[in-house]
Amino acid sequence: MQHNENSITQFLTHINQNVSPAERVVSAVSGSGLIAYGLKQGGLFGAALSLLGGGLLYRGATGHCHVYDAAGITTADDRPSPSSRVHVKKSVTINKSPAELYQFWRNFENLPQFMTHLESVKTTGEKTSRWVAKAPLGASVEWDAEITSERENERIGWKSIEGSEIPNSGVVEFLPTSNRGTEVRVVLTYEPPAGYFGSLVARLFGEEPNQQVAEDLRRFKRLMESGTIMKTEGQPSGRSAKAKSAKA
Amino acid sequence: MKAVCWMGKHKVEVMDVPDPQIINDRDAIIKITGTAICGSDLHLYNGYIPSMMQGDILGHEFMGEVVETGKGVGNLKKGDRVVVPFTIACGKCFFCEREMYSVCDNSNPNAGGQETLYGFSGSGLFGFSHLMGGFAGGQAEYARVPFADVGPIKVPDSIPDEKVLFLSDIFPTGFMAANNCNIQEGDTVAIWGAGPVGQFAAKSAFMLGAERVVMIDHYQDRLDFAKANNENVETINFDDVDVYDKLKDITGGRGPDSCIDAVGLESHGTSVDALLDYAKAAVYLATDRPHALRQAIFCVRKGGTVSIPGAYGGFMDKFPIGAAFNKGLTFKMGQTHMQAYMPRLLTAIEEGKIDPSFVISHRLKLSEAPVAYDNFNTEKNQWRKVVLTPH
């Protein structure tokens, strides 16, 4: 809950809302127009228009419509406001057997090969591991994780242990197809902490966590299928510092 | 090393740049002995392809000698003479396993960008913009060849460069264009664009059993050249006659069984739609100018095939979907699945069935690339195909 807003905004946000944001904008704009037009017209007709405009403006500003209320209609989205929780679901199909992919992933020490934000993962026990992720400005963040569920060649679930700075969990499933390889389905959840540190973590997982996980899975596929992650960094171009025009 | 760099629209420059290095295990380094300028390089030269960066090394038709291999390349060794296909393919993904090499899943490092534009990404290509992977091209003294165990084809020392160089793109591209027409006995194939790909498509159409081949262009020298190379080729100069009327007339009112658009996104024409395309492309309302393609769709017989080897990159306007739908047409297109065709076409060359060097009009040094680009772009009658030698 925000506390630094002015009282009018607070008043408005506490009214029972049953009008969607887009509708509210339309109502407010057209309401204002009608008031102006009505005042300019004058007379009984003009007054009626202004009143109608006032109603629309109220509807737009408060998000509450008495007509909708009477009819039991709501177009407002009453879900809770999104928290800083990052929830990502992605899948990729890889031309390898579930067993080959499972074995590679189950050794968490392999993950930094395709998850670029990870610096390292060290196995610390049969089900436990220590993860180090790259943070901005050369810093790093660390946490311990444990495997919470696994079915050989099918599924691995893991979770950071209680009290981690960045609570996170993941599940990966390896689903066979008839003849298209294996569908790899990943669900990841991060809860970046509040404050400055939290904003660093948010940056760590990228502006677009969905895109980042999609690229991680693409790299996983490339590594598994072609044995390498194709790159162009380091190839020559006319942009390199040593490049210069060659005179024939 | 010396390399031909794209420096902006209508500007290429030969520059001294660092030598290429092995970057991935499955790379090889090739010392280039022959490289060519492709008509599609002119799309880059004329600024039609987005995501080019100043300093990009051009060129996707090249061959040479292996000088270094990564530890993941088992089938090539130092000294091998190879022709390199312009499509880069891993050989292991769903698409490569089904010989759809030009839509390889794993060879374009900028696949995310193409997904935004096209939904899914095609393979990486040499020297053809960052959307296509940003790979340094082969108009240079050396090149890094990724997935070198899948792409390059070894050629015997007994065949000169000029006979096999075009296995790198235009011969397989013309062949696939004809192959996509599913040619049957008695078929007439009409080809828009009498450039090198069109010439190879014509030869390939006859090789695959076409009864008649008709070539359409307005560069009379190119049409005469096609005729000189094969007297059975019929030609239409669209500056002189109406293409639809002529094609209908010479096929007894049926229309050609299949039509090949070997022109691509910079189609020239003088009709109203062509001029509108030009105006829209100039102000970025559309990127591709599909006059030839529209005409091909209009002219092909009912139930026929339109095969598109000419390159397209963006959006086209006024696509005649009504004609295509109501005539029940089949469309086949795409970057060439190079590796699927190279072995059998090398065999055809070795057996003397075809000598692809017939298309060459100019032989220059790599250092003369800027002049070559300029002339190839403006003097289309004489400048048909340019081969550059770097060493």
C-alpha cells in the first residue's frame, strides 16, 4: 500500500471500482467534452448535456459507475496488483532423448554453460548445491539450493533454502514426443528483495526475464544438439581497432 | 588481411582487418582462392536489407583451401580444397536432419531478432546482415567457416576454381528453384530474371525434363546471352511486349506450368504497380518491390507452381492472393538448402553435364571490388557475374 499519495487520489482509489481503465479514460475525456459543449450551448438542453458530462467525468475519475452497480456489472480487473515476484514459463524442443538432457541438467554444475547470468554452481551434497550469480558492477550474489523433487529422466524441481537473500525455485520437465525430440518445459520463480539490493537483483535477471530464459533455453538446445553455442564475437570486421582502409 | 567491407549505401571499401580465428570448435579457417559478387549483394549495396553495420565483411560465394580446423572438425584437413555454401547449418537439428539446411535451428546467433520479425529464425548466412547472424563474409583473403564439418564440400584438384565456385550459391539456388517446380513431362517453365540464378534455373529446368523454358527480362543482352547458351530457351523482353499475352500465346492459351521469380525484392518494371512499389519503398511504407512476383502469379496456369529463389526480406503490398487462391497455386520458396544439392551438382560438373563458369563476365582482383560493385549495379547488360581473386 502506498502512503505518499495525496488525499484525493486516496479517496478515489478507495471507491468501489467496477469500470476498466480504458473505459475510465474514454468516460473522463468524453465527459469533459460534454460539459464544455453543454455550457457553451446554454439553455435546458445545454444544462442536461453538462449534467450527463459530469456523470461521465465522475465515472472516469472514480472508476465507479452507478448504472453498472445497479446492473451488477463490472469491467474492472480486481486481481491484486503485481508484486515484484518474477514468474517465468518457457519451453523448447530439443532433438535429443529425455535421458541425455536430464543427465546434463541434473549436474547443476553444467548450468552456467548456458545460463549466462550464473557464474558457477557447485554441488555440495547429494541434493544440495551452492549457486553464484553475476551482479552488476562486478559483484555477485550467492545462495544455497536443494532438490525438492526428481524423477529420473523426467523432472527436476529445486528451491533455494530457507533464508536465502533471493528466494527462488525452478522446475524442469523433459517430455518425450513421438519423433520430434524432447520438449523441455521450465518454470522459474524469483522473489527479488525490496530496496536497493532488490533493484540490483531485478537487473540481474534482465529487463525481460521471459526473453532471458528463452535465450538460456536456446543456448541449452544449441549446446545439446550441435555441441557448441554458435558465436560471432571475435571475428574480423572493418570496425575493429586495427582496421584501416587498404589502398590498392 | 584484406576484406571488402560494407560502409553504407552504395559504399564498399577494401580494408585491412585482423585475420579470422577459430571461435567455435566446429570452425575451420579457409584461405580464399575465389569469391564472387551475387545479385543479392546488390540488395545490401542498395540499402534494402536492414541490420547491416558499417564495417561488415561482405560475400557469401567463396571457395578456397583449408588452413586450420577446430577440434570438432574431423572430416577436413589442412590443404583440402573446398567450396563453402552460403547457408550455415549444424547438421544435427530437426531441420538439418530433414535436409532443410537453410532453416537450421542452431546457426544464427541473432535468432531472437529474426523471431521478432518472422516468428521463427532461419539459418545463419555469410555476409548478409546481422539479422542473418552477422557472420563475416568471404570477399576477403581468409574466412572463418562455422560448422565446417557440415557445410564445405571437398573438390578434386583437377577441376579449376571457376567450374566449381558457383556451387557456393547460384548453381544450387537455380537448381532448387527448378526442382521446386516439380517438373513433369511436357512442362513449360517461365523464369523472371535472366541473371545468373535465372540462367542456372533454365539449365536446371531442362536437366529436370522441362519441354520449354521461357526467360523474361528487359536487359536484352542478358536474354541474348541465355539464348546463346541454349538455343532452346525462348525469351521475352517486357519492354517490347506484354508478358501475359505473349506467354498465353506461345502456350496455346494455357499459361506456363510453373513460374520462377529469380528477381527478388528489387524488381524493376514500368507498370503502375511497379512505380507505386518504388515510391513506397523509398519512404519505407513497404520494403520489397514484388512486381515480377505479381506478374508470375498472374501468368502461371491454374494449379501451377510459383517458385521463388529471388530474395525477399520484409513486407510486400498488394499481394494478389485472390489470383493465387482461385487458381489453386502452389508456392515454393526460401533460401537454398545448399548441402542437400551440392554433392549431386558437383557430380554433374565432374561428368561434364554442365560447366557453371559460363555465367562469368568479369574477372577482377579483390582490391577492385568497389569498381565491380558500382558497375555490377548499374551496367546490368555487360556486368553479369563478377569473380574476384584475393591472392
